[in-house]
Amino acid sequence: MNLRSTTVRFAGLVFLFQIIAGAVLLFGLGALLRSQSRDDAIRAAETMRADLLGTYAEGGTPALTTAIEMRTHRRIERSAVLFLSDARGQARAGNLARVPLGLVPTRTYVLMKVARPGHAAAEAMFLRAARLRDGGMLVTGTVVESERQLFAQLERATMLALILSILFAGFAAFVSTRLILDRLRATVATLGSVRRGDMSRRVPRDGASDAFGLLEDEVNLTLDRVEALNAELKLATDALAHDLKSPLTRLQFALESVARTVTEPAAQGAVDQALAESERLLVMIETALSITRAEAGIGRENFTPTNLAEMLETIVEIYAPMVEDEGRAIILDVAEPVEVPIHPQLMDQAIGNLVDNTLKYGAGTITLSLAQRGGCTIISVADEGQGIPADQRIEALSRFTRLDHARRGWGAGLGLSLVQAVAHLHGGSVELRDCAPGLKVAILLDSAPLDTPLRDTGPRGRSTRSLSDGRKYLDG
Amino acid sequence: MTQKILLIEDDPTTADFISGGLTEERFTVDRAANGRDGLFLATDGSYDCIILDRMLPGLDGMAVLAALRGAGIATPVIILSALGSAEDRIEGLTSGSDDYLVKPFAFAELLARIRLVIRRGHAAAAPETVLRCDDLEMNLLSRRVQRGGRQIELQPREFRLLEFLLRHVDEVVTRTILLEGVWDYHFDPGTNVIDVHLSRLRRKIDEGEARPLLHTVRGAGYRIGAQP
């Protein structure tokens, strides 16, 4: 469990507040009741004392003795404690045997445990003593034993309630965290499947207008906008394709019809070259469009489950004679058959581009490999040539850039960009790695489940990111 | 008997070039400049092949194709499209067309594909076990190839390539047709990858023979046949 995670913090906060609220409620109530009961007991004792002192002032000791006896015999105030002693401490009247040990005349009531005659056990009582003029002692008070026992029970109940409230607080924290996660899960899952190409997916709305509802609305509106922009881009590239290709078609037809009739060798060479150039122009336009569309995620609707091992086998077979004629070898390194949904045509083209690249710029044996590591399918093409220096690898993936040693060659530097665009279309990335000697270009296809954290797929951070965080797959 | 082709294409220049080229190749060509006229002509049903532009004013090419197939007309259809991206190609092929060509294309490529789809329509239903061309013989069951009694050892990939060629004797097959037909590979590597395959095959079949069977067709592709 990550203590820095927002959900854990939130759960902790909910838990803490629940505990505090429970404790305040339970202990506060106890304290309130206790002080209320103490006040009541003292007030009753004080009324009685004032009454008796009045009697003493009027009739002296005999009147007081009679009054005390009357009160104790009436047994109306069961909880009342009364005691009158003479100057030597001998009992004159009252329901105590003697002045309790340690009780001295004070201005306040003290809580003591004293055994009354006729009672089995000592009881808690509030007592106050007063010295009379004749040297005797008047003790007044209230027994609070039953209250004391009640409070003890209340305390036990409070502890039990507190323990329960801790459990409930933990449960509440768990449930509220789950609720948040559940509310967010739909949004995360929607964004994940949109990233993987299902542009029509939206977060289901239950009509709640809370913060989550706002987030869901905003996510859906953003996705609408992205989808609209994507559709516009598709339209624009379609139009561009049409506008560029129609004249190219006419050019090609014109050249072809000339090629069929021309007989002069010099003219034939020129026409052939013109045809080759127009074809090259076509390939460039086609590739540039493919890159743009793949980067925009157009084409995911045509993903088909494809056996990648068979696909690589086919590519090896197609290129083998050509590679052998160059005095090199092409081999296949497949650990297990892997079937994943891909865009077969674009993947054919991407891998074909990689093999073409090593034919043009690489050296030694070409190895096509297929592996699965950590939920990731890795298709790679490696050679034994001079590779690409580390500081030029990001540049190598950019559109229309060609590294110095390749500048003489054919093409417009779109090969690796297309490979990268195709990888992105499949939710993956491309890595270039030094094999010492040689270059290994790997296409990483992420087959991660829906609830894993989304990767940053921003166009800027992407190439550097894939170069750094993908390295762990290759080093293994 | 001349074969009749219906060309449904709105761009007049492209249509002129295609129909001009096809007439030169002794096809009879009818033209329609929009989907509605095209559909009207196509329902006649007497065509050997229909060439259909993907983007048409009025009725879109895919809609024309859907209407044709809906009406039970099985005439082979080749779709032409400026939309090169592979996803449109898949859409075209899954919607009932027989082939799909991306603009701009070489006329030779179109011609080869027209002949291919027309022949496919007339192909014998019975599966063949022995393919022949002149004195070259391929037994598909024993997987033996011989020419005039001489045994020819072929690698599996060469066997498949030769099998495809022998199923299209005397037809021009282009490099992309071979890539698609033999390997189901939909990307033209642009280099002479296919030429190397063919020259190896040629060495095994034609070397030392008086009459070569495997011919290169300039600007188009290859053809296997007894005729030079």
C-alpha cells in the first residue's frame, strides 16, 4: 500500500474523523452526565444541610438531634447521609456509625467510600462536615453509589462502542475509498479503450451532478472533441490523398503510354527514369499519409488477430533470396507462437521497412525475433552493422530526417517514422538499441489489461520515454 | 470474342487513359461518369469485369458495389481508390469486391488484375492435382516438379511461387500480385526482392533449356508460358 496515494490518504482521513467524532460523542456524554449527577447530589445535600443548620440556630442541639432522627426514621431521602456527634465524637443521631476517618470541616464536598450501618458494603458518597458551637460535628451528604456503578457500566459500554466505532470507521473508510475508485474506474477504463482505438467509447453517466459527474462530463466532451478532430483529419488527409494522387495517376498513365510506343533507346531510359521517380513520389506520399493516419489512430477498426510468428516467417521467406544474394543471412528467432490483434498490412509494412533498412544501411546476419516479456509482445529486427549512435537515435525516429551516412540513399527518411507510427497505432512504442555490434530495432506491443495505469502517450514525451523505460525489456 | 468492361470513373482524364489502354488491349469498354449511371449499366449483367472508382459524385462506389451484390450480380469488380491507406483496402475487399487498386497505379498492374479476376470467374471448379506448362509439370500431391523428364528440386518457397505461376499460365502477373497471391503480403518492398526469387526459379527451370518458359514482361512483371 502506497502511503502517498490519494485514496489511502482519503481513507485515513475518513477513518480519523470517524474516530474523533465517536470519541467526542461518547466521552463527552459521559463527562456531562457525571458532572450533572455530581451537581444534583451536592445540591440535595446542601439543601438538607442549610435546613438542619437553620434548625440548630433556632433550637440548638436538641432540636437538631430531633430533626435528624425524624429525617433518618422517615427514610424518605434514602440517599441522604446525616450524622451528628458530640464534642467527644460520640454519635447523637444519624445514619452513620461515627464521623468517617479523615473527614474534617471544609467548604466543599469530598467523595469518600463509607460503610453505613445496616449496609453490606461501603458506598460512595459526597460528604461535608461542619463544627458546631458545642464542639459537636454535623456531617451531611448524599450516597452516589448507584450512580457510580451506572457510570462504571457506562464507561464499559463507551469502550465497547469506541471499539465498534473504530471498526465502523475502518469499514466506512474502505467503502468510501471503494466508491471513489469505482466511480473513477469507468472513466479510466473508457480512456484506456479510447487510447487503444475505440474512439466511440464514452463514460457511462448516471446523472449525478457531483465532482465525479463533472469529471465524467468533461472527459466525454473532450473525447467528443478529439473524435471530431480525428474525423476532420481523416477527411483532410483523404482529400489531400485524392488531390495529389489524381494528377500522379494521369502522369503515370501518360508516361506508360509513351513507354509503350517509344523506341529510341535514349528516350526509353528517360521515360523509365520518369516512371521510377513518379513511383517514388507515390511511395513517399503514401507513407507520409500512412504515418499521419496511424499517429491519429485511424485504422484500429481493422485490427485482426494475427499469428505474428507466421507473419515473420513469411517476411523471412520473402527477403531470404535477396539477403543471401548480398552474402548475408536472415534468421528467425521465435520462442513461442503469439497471436495478437494487429493491423496486418501496416505491420507488414513496418517490419518490411526495418528489413529494408538493414539491407541498405546494416551488415551481417539479420535476426527477426518475437518474444513476450512482462505483458509486452516484442518484435525486433537486429543486424550486425555499425548501428546508430545513442545520441542520434531519437532523431532517427523523426519524420523526414536521415542520418548522415544514409543521406545518399533512396527514400525520404520516413521508414522509421512509419515503424514508430504503426507501433503507436497499436498502443506500443519503438526502441533502438545497440547490440555491439549492430542495431536492434524493437516494436513493443503493449497487451496490458484495462486497469493498469495509463502511460503517457503525449507526442512529445513519447520517443524519449519509450527509449528509457523500454530498455528494461531489452536488457533482460 | 471480345470481353466487355464497364468503367465507372468520374475523373475524365483517368477514364480516358484507362479506356484508351483497354481498347488497345482489345477490350470493349463502356463508361459511366457517376454511380447512378454505372449501376444502371451494371445491372444489365453482360460485363466480364467492372472497374469502379471508390469516390464518385452522387452514389458512392461502395454503395454501388453493395447495390450490385444485393441485386445478385456476381460480375467481378475491381475498385480503384485514391484512398491508399490499408484500412480502405480491407474495407474494399471485405465488401464484396474482387480486387482493390490504389491510385496511382501502373496500367500494366490494372490490366494484369483485370485478366486475373476474369479468369478466376471462368476457372474450373474441379481441384487440379497436376499443373502443366509445355513440358514443365508440377504434381501437387507428390510435390514433384519435372521438366521433360528432368527432376527439379525446389525449396518450399520456390514451389509455392511456381505453383502460383502455373495456375496463371500465359497471364502477366505483377510483383504485387505475386506478393499478395503467394505470401498474402500487402506491402511492396520497392526493391527487387521479387526479382531475385524469379531469377532463382528461372535458373532451376530454364537453364540449359532451348525454350525458356519464364518471361519478364517489361514494365509489368512476369509471365509463364511456351510462347516467347
